[in-house]
Amino acid sequence: MRSEQEIIDLILDVAKTDERIRAVLLVGSRANPMVPKDIYQDYDISYFVTDIHPFYNNPTWVIEKFGKPLIMQMPETMRNPNNDGRFNYLAIFPDGNRIDLSFEFMKYKDDGEPAVVLLDKDNGNGFLPLLSKPEDTVWHIKPPIPLDYYSCCNNFWWCLNNVAKGIARDELSYVMYMLNEIVRAELHYMINWYIGFMHGFNLSTGKSGKYFKRYLPKDIYTRYVATYPSGDYADIWKAIFVMCDLFHSLALQVAIHFEFNYRQEEEDGIREYLRMVMEKLL
């Protein structure tokens, strides 16, 4: 596998020899100083160009400059394009390196996302402004307001009725969707708030909570892992109640810390409904 320096040198060499490419920006995990480095990180690269047309839907150019990939995706040619005039090539190469190359023709807007300027031929007078040292504060956990907290609790307990009905109807895909996409999203909010008041709100748990293991106490993380069931309905019921107990425990601690009101009656109501559905299935 080519080293990080070899890939960066290749990216820059291509840009330096093409006057249409005026600036090169590194974003994504490799630009974030808080993300642990490993060989699986993508190279998220933006080329800022004076004319987008020569680079638009032109995979031959990419292959000539970077080599033939094992697989390539061009989102703008697929079923749900952004239609914003930009063009992206996502490519995995035979040595395992992945480069996500975006061609941009408008000035970069700094939204706080970590970004590193690799090349700027116009020295801040073209596509790129002067950027500060990259930080990940844009993704830090934000403390909840009372409405955030209440909405999270209510939606967590309410949507469990759909999970139960799906089990009763033997609709496995719907059950898994509701449990792992809708209900779990609310659990993740609560876990983040718990981690926030335990460790401070100046950190990120990563996309989809991928760093939960880093910040949660071992016993709580073990309980969290147990919320992921197999496709067996008995296992799903078990995971549901582990999830319920975990959410209850964390929600109470978050409520105490922020002096919020936890509506126990809503939890009691849905637990009674779950009990009724289970009894009918016996």
C-alpha cells in the first residue's frame, strides 16, 4: 500500500501540472486532528478549478492521472445526484487506498469542518480563504434544551409500539428498521448527552456513535452492545428490553444533571403496551 506521503505527493503533482486546478483542500477524517489515523482512512480531496466542464463525467482523466481503480463511483451519474454543478469521483485503488476526489468551481465556504489547505496557487485571493487550524468543534456534542430532551424521550418510547406491531405481524425488515434506525437514533441522543455531562461537551463521539466504546463505562457499553439483536424474534424482544432499561437509566441521569423532568408515565404506558403484545403472541 502506498504511504500517506506518496498519495499526497501524487495528488499535488497532478494539481501543480494543471493550471486549471487552482487549489487543493483536504477534508474528512485525515484533516481532523482528533481522529486516530489508520490505513483505512479515505483521502477526501477537493480540486478547485477554473472550468468544471473538462473534469465533469470524465473518468478517463482520473484513470490517466491516478491509475485504474478496483471500483469507482460517480454520484452525479447515479439515481440521486446533487445537481449542484460539482462532480465527484470515489475510487478504491488496487493497493487499498481510497481517494474521494471532488471538483469544485465555486469559492469555498468555511462551515467549521476541519480542512487543510494542501495547495493554493492564488495565495488566499482565489477559491480559498485563509483557514484557521483545523478543529472538530463543529461536531461536538451539544447540551440539550428541555424540548430536545422531552422529544427524545417521547419519540423513543412512542416508536417502540411500531416495533412491537411489526413483530406481531411477522414483518422482520420493518421491525429492524424501526428498532435500529428510528428508536436507536433517540438512544444515541441520550448516550451523547450522558457522555457530554460525564466528560464535557468539548468532544465528538463520531458518526453514528462510532466512538461510544471510548467514552462509555465498560458496563454501560456492554449493555449497549446487547441492544443489537439477531433476526430471531425472541432475541429481538430481549434486545428491546435491554434497550428500554438502558435508556431509562441514562435518561434519569441526564434529567438529574440538567434538572429536567422525566415523564415516567410515558415509559410505563409503552411498557404495558409491549407486555400486552407479547402476551397475545404466546
